[in-house]
Amino acid sequence: MSIIINETVKIDAAHSVVWNVITDFRSYRLWNPFVVACDSTGVVGDPIEMRVRVFRSFAQPQREIVFEHDPGRRFCYGLSGVPFEAIRSRRCHDVRATGPRSSEYCSRFELSGRLSPIVSSLLGTRLRRGFHEMTEAIRVRSQQLAQAETEAAEESR
């Protein structure tokens, strides 16, 4: 039994704004309620170091590996190589433009392996909540930045 969490949202912000929110890892601490700290080169094969708030009172360190990076479109990372394939994860962020100032963001998380039923029963609800909160925070942050850009452009005229 694996955990699969999919969520897609429409965002009133240009594709580039949404992509920058997702890949500006050092700014996660400013807006992200689930991944409260993050650092990575974004290069495939390199680590992504995070502090993840699965529990409200504690952000646990999490080190994963970048699996895929298609700039402007897709960024995926996760766990692999855990002994005996006991647990594997894959987390993907996908962004596509739906107009000059609108985008669609898709969040996908999959956890599998022999230990995934245990993780699912212990943490499934918390993981679903965390990924939902992060998706909503990406939407809000992107729209705030897009609005700020629009206001700055109007003031400079």
C-alpha cells in the first residue's frame, strides 16, 4: 500500500512567478508552513536539505536527492537507496502557463515500499495536511508576488 497525494490548483500569477516561488528554496522559511527550511543546488543527483513540519511543534530534518529538474516545468526529489527498498518517495512540482498571468500548479507525492503501510497509518493524515498547506501557500505567495509586481509597474509609469 502506498500513499499518493495529488493536488492541482489554478494560480493568478505568471508561470515564471510560480516557478520562482517553488525554486527559491532559501525563502521557504518566509512562507511555507510545511517545509520550513530548504536548501539545494537543484542539480539532479545533488541533495535537497529540508526541515519538514509533520508535527506542529517540531520540524524534522529531511535529506533527499534531486531526481529531475526541467527548469520552468518540473522539479522532483525524494528518497531512494534505503536498505532493502523499505521506503521510497517521490515529490514533484509541476507548473504550466495557462495564460500570460495565470498558471496551473500540480503537487504530487508518492510514498511506497515495504514500510509505507506503517508510515501511512501513522503519518498519512499529517502528510496530506502538510502537502495541502504547502500547495495553498505556493498559490498565496505567488499571487502576492504577482500583485506586488503589478503595483510596482503601475507606480513606475
